Amino acid sequence: MDALTVWLLSKWVFSTLSALILIMGIGQVLGEIKLPGNFKLGVAAVFFVGVAFGIFKPELQIHHDIERFGLALFIYCVGLTAAPAFFQSFRRNGMRLNLATFVAMTVIFASSIFVIKAFDKNSAIISGLFCGTLTNTPALNAAKEAYRQVESKEMAQVIKEKGMSQSQADEFRKEKEQIIEEDLKNVDAGYGVAYPFAIVGVLLIIQFHLRRERKLSANKPPKPSYMISVVELLNDVPGNYRYWTGALINKYANVVAPRYRLNGKHYLIDGDTQIPQGAEVVIEGSANYVESAIGILGKEGDLNLLQDRGEFSTRFFSVSDRHLINRSVWKLNLSKLGGAICRIRRGDNPIEINIHTRLQLGDQVRVLVRQENQISVNKFFGNSLHMATEHTFYSLFLGLALGLLIGQIPIPIPGVEVPVTLGYAGGPLAVALTFGALGRTGPFVWVIAPSANMALRHVGFALFLAVIGVNSGSKLLDTLKGDGLFLILISLGMLLLVHIVLWIVMLLCRVPNIPTLLGVMSGLQTQPAALGFASSRTDPTGVNVGYASVYPLATILKIFYAQLLIVLFL
């Protein structure tokens, strides 16, 4: 039995590949357990399982290229998803939200410098603490790459000064690289000390704001729900327009109008469909918008029209035809095919239909369609899971390759001897934001289906967390025995500081909406657990918009600041 146990531990549990898979598998199971406060760690639990493996088996080694690949895959998929909302947010509160994020991030960067200088602490550990406090693994990887660059430059200088032969230089590099990889565990240890307390801390801060929201909304009416109604079109169009159209109704009344009835006949509405006065128009959207739209457009019509659909029925279609990607919903001319768009879902979230709304690959579109035209409308959207997944993966590999290349381009900073780079996270993120905003270029589709995106993102994040968890665990106990309590207190202080600053700046910028604040907090932390926790307890639309608006900037700032802590103070 003892021999079998030894064999299982050496050949299965603690062999590199088996350990990696076990860490991810066990982490996924534990991540589904509900914790006090009714939240789950999700994929973040993989990190804690990795830490346990690292503590129990400090000599367990997983190559850092696996860490890099997982990181690049995760951040690229996130960038593709966030791109549309990120760029659209600048038409609303995006500038203010990103300003608040920039100020808060700069404050915590400055506080990290203060800790290094005032308490004479190792910049590698504090850089890891900075990344762990902000629960950002891409920044951790960037800090480690910066450490390798600084040490590599010093190695080259020593070899040159001592005039080493090729064999001597190779032997020196080999020994030095082993020392570097061991020293890099200090960065992981700093991260490992801060990360678990930061996750719990940010959830408590979110809970504080949720309680504020409940107190503020205690005397307010319940949140508006989705509503469908009928309006008799009597009022003139604002401006110099002669007729109401589907796009103008959406612009001035913030509702969608898929059909109307006039003289007993039913008609579909497109963006440019001219709707005559006196027509009874079906409108739908948020209840508060629908109620105000009735006054803007005319008066309430015959609600029996909602039951009188004539030859129309409603169906959901999946967008898989590449020619529709990034097309405005108001320029589809769908009524010519016998259909009209009512609603759009992207992943699990409903998408507001307005003048800026564009279709994305994998969108689920609810369409009012004539029964005899269902086949043609089905063909128009594609409605194929195979087309939405199989024929877009080339963009994933091309985008990743291009992102990794861009991530290695040195960016000189005046006064800093070693240039910084976007790294294995920033490069793929920059390319993903660009490709995600483009959607497609001619026949080339740059995005991937939401289901495939989510699966790949999950795998990439799990790979990355497993590796850094093992590396953190191998030195975590030593770190805790030394400055552990001090580092925990510093991390909690920095976490509290960054969120107080964020809250104050958002109040000064007049962004008092609490769901948006919680989304920005989750985006600043780039923490999926915080996002899921907030989304399940308040308006998910506001949370998701806030998260997507600041996530890219927060990630890039963390990548740069984490590197600067290394190159300036190592």
C-alpha cells in the first residue's frame, strides 16, 4: 500500500502535467461551493488549490510558458468581449469612469513606492503585493518579465566585463537563470499573501455599497421592468422630419417599434420605414421609457393589437453570417425579408437597442417574422452554431500571435534605464480591443462566438492561476513567517485606500449610480468573482457597463505600474 501511495504521488499527483490538471479540476469543484454571503469563488479557487500544492510540494515545477499561454488566451478573449462596450462607453460616462480609475490606480502605485522607500522593502515582494491587492494576474506576469529583463541586462554586462568565453558564459547564464527563477517566487509570494484577503476585502466593500443602495431605494418605486404597449401615432416628429420611422422612434422615445396596424392591415417597421399618422404602433422597452414614449408619440392605442399578430410570430435567431457582424440594427432592411428585430441578447445579457447598437457574432436576436418568411430570415442571420465557432478560430490564433509580438516591443520611458513592454497581457489586450471593435474586415471575421470565447477564457485563466498558485505556495510560508502580518496589513490598507479614492472621484465626477460604481470597482480589481457578486445583487446592466468601461485601462495601468516598481527600485 505504501509503495502504491508513493507511486501515485510521484507519477500522478505531483508529476507536472497531472498536477496541473488536478489543480484545475479540484479548483473548479471547490469554486462552485457557495460561501457565506451567497457567493462563489468560481475559477479563482484554482489559485488556492495551487497554493496548497505548492506548500505541500515546494519543488513542484510548472514551466512559465504554460503560465504565459494561459494569460494571453484569457486576456485576449476578455478584450474581444469588452471592446464594443469599452468604445461605446466614451459616448456616455466613459471618460469620467476611466478618469476615476486612473486617479485611483495612480494613488495605489504611489502608496507602493512609499512602502518600498519608507520601510525599505524588497521591490519584488511589494510589486507582487501590488498585483495581489488589485487581484490582477496579468500585472503579476508583467512584473516577473520585467524582473527577468533587468537581470538579463545585468548578466550580459557581467559577461562582457569579465570577458567570458562562450562556454563560461553559457554556464554563468544557466546558474544565474536558476537563481532568477527562485527569486521570482518572491513576487509570487507577495501576490499570494495579498490575493485571498483582497478578494474577501473587495466583496465586503461591495456589500457596504449594496447596503447603501438598499437604504437609498427603500422609499423609491420598484425598478422598471420590460413592457410592451400600443400607441396611436398622432404627434409630429421633432426637428425637420416629415414622418416617424423606426429609427426616429428609438432616438426620441428610447423604445423599439417592430410593427404597426393601419386600416386593419399589419406592417413591419425598419429603421427607415415611414409610419403614417394615425397608425397604431406596437412599442417595447423598459417600462419607464414605454410610458413616456406614449406621451411623446401620441396617445395609448388599442391594446388588443398585442394579441392580434395576424400572420406574424416571434422567433430567436443566432447571428452567424459574417456579413452581419458590426452592422447597425437600423440598416438591415429586414422588413423586406418579412421580419423586424424586437430584442437582442448577447451571452446572458440583454442589449439595449439604440442608434449605436451593432450586431456581433453569436447574438441571439428576437425577431417578429411572417410565418411564410421564416426560412429566408433564418438564412439571413445564418442561425448556425457550426458557422459561429468553426470558421472564426483563425482570428484567435492570428490575434494571439500578433498580440504576443506587440507585447514584446520595448517602450522607453525617460529616466528609466530598462524599457517597459505591454507583455504577454497588454499586447494581446491591445490587439483584442482593436479586433473586437472592428468585428470584421471584408471576409475576415476577427471575433469568436460567445460560447467559445467563454470556454477559452475559462481554460486560459485556470491555467494561469494554477501555475502562479503553485509558485506562490512554495514560498508563502517563509514569507508569512517573516513580514507576513505587516504585508497583510499593508495590502488591506492599500485596498481600502484605492476604493475610497475611487468613490470620491466618482462622486466628484457626478457618477452617483451605485450599480455603475460597483461595476467600476470590479473592473478596477479586474476580478470576475466581484463582478458576479455585484451582478447577482443589483442591476446587472449597470454593473456590466461599468466593468467593461474601465477593465482595459485598469489592466494596462496595472501592467505598466507593476513593471515600474521593478525597474525603478530593483
